[in-house]
Amino acid sequence: MLIDNKKRQNVIKTRNDPENAKFYDRWFAKRGVLELYDCEKDPAQLHNPANHPDHNIVNQLRSRLIRYFETTKDPGFTDQACKIR
């Protein structure tokens, strides 16, 4: 979602307003390491299920990706640690 400077300034000015606090938190506050959004159900990307302990979606997606790499014998994938010289 692109925001122009006028919208950005309005969000900053009204950050203590309960209706606008969620936008301030989304655009300016510190966020978790992982971000994953359902863009159809949450187009404003306000709810990040990746950081919710009840959701196992990140582990499920990671497992699917690893299986895909193994199945396709992706040369960039290895379960061995990288050696840095």
C-alpha cells in the first residue's frame, strides 16, 4: 500500500486517536521478524498471522518450500551449513 506524504503526516498527527493508532503502528512502529498477510481477507495488511502463536502457517509454508526444493533438486538448497572462508 502506497501512502503519500499528506496521508503520512495525518497518521503521525492522529496517532493517539484509537481509530488511527492501528495505521501508525502498521506504518511506523517496530514490526516482527516475519511478516505474512492474507491480502484477500486483510488488504490493509493490519493482521500478521506469522507472529501469532496460535498460527502454525509459517512452519507449514517452510516445510512445503523445503519439500519443493528437495523434489526439484534445487542446486541452491542444501541442509548443510555454509562454510565461509
